[in-house]
Amino acid sequence: MSSAARRASHPALANGDGEYGPEEDEEEEEGDEGDEPEEEPRLKYQRLGGSVPAILSTDAAAAIAVTDRAVLLGTHDGTLHILDFQGNQSKEIKAHTATINDISFEDREYIGSCSDDGTVVISNLFTDEKLKFEYHRPMKAIALDPQYSRSNNRFATGGLAGQVLVLTKKSWVSGYNKKVLREGEGPIHSMKWRTDLLAWANDAGVKVHDMKTDRGIAFIEKPKGIPRPEVLLPHLVWQDDTVLVIGWGTSVKIAAIRTDSSQGLNGMQRSISAASSEKYVDIVGSFQTGYHISGIAPFGDLLVMLAYIPEEDDGDKKNSTSVSSRQGTAQRPEIHLVSWKNDVLTTDALPIHGYEHYKAKDYTLAHAPFSGSSNAGGQWAAGDEPLYYIVSPKDIVVAKPRDTEDHIAWLLQHGWHEKALAAVEAGQGRTELLDEVALVALTTNASFHGLLLTTLKSWPPTLYSASPVISAIEPQLNSSSMTNSLKEALAELYVINSQYEKALSLFAELLKPEVFEFIEKHNLHDAIHDKVVNLMLLDCKRAVHLLIQHRDIIPPYEVVEQLLHASKSCDKKYLLHQYLHALFEVDIHAGKDYHDMQLELYADYEPRMLLPFLRTSQHYRLDKAYEIFAQKEFVKEQVFVLGRMGNAKEALSTIINKLEDIQEAVEFVTEQHDDELWDELIRQCLQKPEMVGMLLEHTVGNLDPLYIVSLVPDGLEIPKLRDRLVKIVTDYRTETSLRHGCNDILKADCVNLLVKYYHEARRGVCMASMDEEAQGARVNEGSSRTGDRSSTLRNLEMKSRTRCGARCCLCFDPLSIQDMSFIVFYCCHAYHQSCLEGGLDSMKSNSNARDSDEGSEDDDGSPSGESRMRCVLCTTAAA
């Protein structure tokens, strides 16, 4: 088989919810034997969804391990994420503070991880139990004993220190016994433990150690001419209990563990000297690749290779020490399915997100435990198929073998309906597949497309598989054989297959009224970016509501651009007006970049909204607006824009000469707060006698009517002047009468308040001590005469207790000292008379120096030399 025939096109990937995404746009490779029939692929691919996209949006994948219970994902920030097989996170372990380099697991519940922060952590899958070991050097590999729970929690680890450490829990005391299994041969890069056999790779090569007898079994030398391990890591995987597969650089070696001296598999002689007479290693397979190995895993009797294609100008790798994949120019990684003799069965290029920026060491391949092996037809029993996880920093793709339905769908996609029918009748698939095949036959003739649509709507989806029918219709999408009925049938099939975004595209193209309910039902707001025009044509009102409600997803500039460049015959300006108007009512700033355009749209479709828009928005050009209004002869709008431009006189002239509306002219001048503008108003009105009378009517309260009358030239006839003057006089008298009445009421209120203040000021002030007040409060609490005291008195009591508390405000001694008078002011400050007189004397002496030359009087008019009692605190504060 030629390489061109083996090389498959980039496969379509299914995302996490099972929907198949579009194939990547890239030309297929052309070969000399391109006419050979295309080989059927062996694997199918699906992106891991669930929590993975959210995790990798803020972090990057670094390591992965797959158990029969969960997927273990380690990231660059040192977090260990426990995922189910759909990618949903069930637990998060903050294990490390730097990149996780390796993850190992034990069948029951324990997880081991190591990191660049120099730590090894053993975590429990179900509890918060966690053990941490510090080594102060980056740790690169870890392997738990497969019998970890039953072997005193034994595990092995290694890193840049170059030691292979084996730790075992002490039996009777706390702590761990540490044993150095090997050292001095460079950093440890990879490590795998199977039954009693531990294999690791360092700078020298790969070593296999029998942990049961504590003896080394073999040393397999590092391949020559490969990049250093820091750039291209070695990969170890146990195919079973006795076969170790090594992928390093461009070299693959398959080592079989033997227990006697017989020849190796395939007639190959024993090639590695054994350190033990009981076990030794045979290299039963070895070959070179034309690509760098980023991962390797078993596939029954075959191998799955994760291939990184080096740059073309770096083809000679004999003396190379680095991988030359320049930033942004890397090729897609590929999955190669090969035999032990490097016979390539199939090759798939993977559309990994961001592959252009990745290097070989950025990819990881892990496989889930599986049982059984492939049969002659390359199919797997249900539950036995292996799963392969291709990991890059921002993406995880899951590969698994294709099943019978995939095989039949592939036949149908290539037009081999007879072979597909024969496969179903031969019992290779479910009996329901026969109905699948029948539907595909209806897609081949345009006259049957209506019947196909009717059949799909009437048949339960459980009777057939949608994928083969979809595969038969999709090639016709851009051909002349595609009819609306077939297009709708394809949309219905997409719905059945949970490919809702593809179904939405077709429903929108067909202008189906139920498309809005479909969007809401399946939460497809992210998928309507390129469907604005179709939705607006279908139902403008509902489309506008949808677009504005989700304007954080579909920003206004996307909507406007699509409507402006709509190729269909529609009134796109009207659609723009509807959208921008509704957007402005919800958020006046959201469409600010299009307010100039919105002025034109309002002028064309809804002029009544111009003035509210002009008053609210600050994001339009005044000269542009004036030009539009002048062209459309919108006078009021011209006046508003002239006023905002600062040209108030021209605006006033426009009101008087074009609108001839004195009331609006007066309102305009009033808003401007410019006295000169009143003179301009009078001057312009005097040129039109009929406006002088109207001016007199509308300026009451703003201008003196007599002033206007005095400016009227002699002999000028003003219509209805006498009646208007009578009205002005009458209105003035009414206004004067109202003012007198208001003054009388105000005076009466002042008198009443002064009387009330006088009575309040005559009330006594309670100067009891705090103890007496507390006792009085207890007495009053049991008394029923609480209503006798007014609220004002209670307020004064509270004020007195707050301000003086029955103590002198100067000496702070109690007021009730025997044979000593005290004085209380209305401000509730109290003083001993002797203290107050002394304080006043001190204040007077300080002010005499300032006032002696002036002979000033106090505020109340008494000479400053006279003695007058006043509150020291309040006087000082006022000063």
C-alpha cells in the first residue's frame, strides 16, 4: 500500500456533546498514486468536552493518566483534576505549585503525581488523604507499585537528581524507608511499573529491574542521533505483563521478557545479555520512523503512534540535538497505526487547536485499560475497545476504534449502497440498519426528497441511524441536486443526531418560523453570529429582541455589518432602523458608533423620534445632523442643533421666521439664560406687528411688559393691543394679590412659632445626676402617667444629660455642692457661678486688647465693658 493511499484526510472531530464539527480547511496531500481507492479509517475521534474546555481556558494540560474509573489530568499550575470519561470534573486536588510532569495510579484508589516544584504527592481518589514528599529538585517520573495498597504503599520516583528512589512505608513506626535503586546516569525521564517489573529511562538508556528479586534484568541503550531528552522525551508502555514498548526520538523497540534461554519471537536471537539467569530481555521488534514520537500505545497486536512531523529543512537528524519546529510553523500531529514491522495501516492528521505553536514534547498520548484484541475484521466487542487520549496544552482528543455502524456509514458516504446493504444483511450490524440504508436510497433522486422528509418526520428515530443518511446528503449541499425538501430533511437529521448548530443554519436558510423556539430550546445564541439577516427577514421584531437580549454574545457591530452588506433583496435600511432604535431604547450608549447613521434612519422612517434622540444622545456630529435636517426641512430639529452648536441667535431667528411660534421662542430664550437674547427676541418681533402682541402675552414673569411697550415705535399698529394690555394688567393685579396673601400667611406663621419658642424656653431644665436619672427612669417605667410630659421636654432632658450630666462644664465638679450657686443656660450647659465669673473675666481680658481702641459693643448692643452672663462653651465655639 502506498503512503499516499494510507494518508487519510483530516478527520472530523466530535465535540463533547457528540456533535460532529466541521473538517479543518486544508488541502489533502497529493501523491503519485492518488487514483488508488481510499482506505477505510480504523479510528474515529471526538473532542473531550464537559469541564475540560473551561479548565484549559485558564490553564494548560501537562500530564494525563487513564484508569478504569476516571481520567486524571495534571496541569501547569500544579492542579490534579479528576474527570469522568465525558470530561466532567468530579474532584480537584491542589497537589503541587508547579507543572505536573507525571501521574501514576493504583487500581483501587491511590494516585501518585510528581512536579517541577520538587514534590511527590500521593492522593486518595475518594477522600482528602494526601502524602507529600519533598526532594528539592524537579521530579520527572513516578510509578506506584501495582499492588500499592498491599505492598506497604511502595512506589518509585526519579527526576533531575538522577536517582531512582523506591520508598516503602515502615511497618511499625511512621515514615518511609528510602532506597536508591540506581544513580549517577543522568536525570530520570520516564518510568513504568508492571507486576514485578520496573522500567525507567535516563540519559544512558532504558533499564528493566525485577522488583521481586531486586535484580536488574537488562539495559537497552539509548538510540543514537536523537534529540536530547529535554526536547524529545522517551516513552515507555507495557503492552502486557511481558512486553515493553519503547518509543524514543525516531526509534521504536519492542522488548519481551523471557524466563529461559530459548530464541526470541519471530526467530530473533537473544540480543541483550541478562543480568539474571531467571529473566532476560529479547528485542523482538525494532524500526525507525520518519517522524518524532510524541506518544506510543498498544492497539491489539498493533501500535498507535502519536507522530510529530519535523520541519522539512530539518530532515537530516544525524547530528541534530534539538527539535526545529519554529513557533507558529509546526504541522498537525498525526496518528499512525502500524505493525511491529512498521507496516502503516492508516494515518490521520489531527486538527488540534493551536497545533502551529506546539513542539513534540507538548503532546501526550495515554490509553485506557482494555481487554481482548481485534478480530480479523478490525472490529472490537462492545466494552473491549481501547480509548486513546491525545493531549495538547489546550485540547484533548479521544480516539477509539470504529464500529459496525461507522463501517456501514463509510460505505454509504462513498456511494457503495450495495456493500452497505450486504453488510447489514450479513448480520454485521443491527437489523435497524436496514431502514437506514433505505433512507439513503431516497436521497439519490430529487423526486423522492419530499417522501424522505415525510418519512423522517413520521418514523421514530430509534428505527434508524441518522449518521449514514447525513453522510449521503452532505455532499449534495452545494450541488444542483439539493432541494429545499432535502435541505429540511438534513436539518431534521441533524436534530436527531444532536448537531443543533448545523440544523440551525439550515432552518435559518429555509426561513422556518420555528427557528426562534429552536434557538431558545437548545441555547444556540452563540451560533447565530452569521444568521442575522435571515432572522431579521423571518421576523424582524423577534429577531431584534433576540439580538438585543444577547448583545454581549452578538455585539452591535456584527449585526450592523451584516445588515449593511446583506446581499438579499430586502430593505436593509429599515431593518437597521428597527435594530438601532430598539438598541437605543435599551442602552443609549451601546450603539453610539452608529448614531450619525441613526439620525438619517430616524429622518427617513420615524421623524417624531428625532428630538428625543437629539436631547439624549451625545454621540452624533452636529454639522452632519444640521445638514440632514436642512435637507429634510425639519425646522424644530434645526433649532435644537443650532442651539447646541452655540448659534442661539440664528436658532431664535429660525423659530420666529419659519415656525412663527412666539411661545417656543420664549421657552428657547428662557433655557439659554442669556439677557442679550431677550433683546434680540424683542428686536426681531418688532419687525412683525402681529408678533408684538403675542410677545406681550408670553413674557409675563420674564420681562417687564412696560419695557416692551416703550420700545414699540409710534404709529405701529398692533392687533388686539388693548385686550392684551388689559389682560396683562389683570394678571399683574392677581399676582400682586396672591403675593400679599402669601406674606400675611408667612407673618402669622412666624408669630405662632415665636410664641411656641417662648413657651418652650420658659420650661425648666432637669439637672439631676446620672444615678438620680437612672432611679427616676425606673420609677417612671412603672408609672402610668407617661403622657404628662411633652416630647419637647424629654428632648431637653436628654440634651441636658448629654451635655453636662449635673456637673460644672469648667471644673467638672458636681453642681450640688453645698452653699454654692450655679447657673444653667438654655443650651443646657451649667456652671458654678464662681467658675463662670472667672471664665468670663478671662475671656474679657483677652478681648480688651483687641477692642480697647475701637470702643466696640457686643452683639446685643451693650457696651463691652458691662458685665453680662453668657455660656463660656458656646461663646468660645462661636468665636
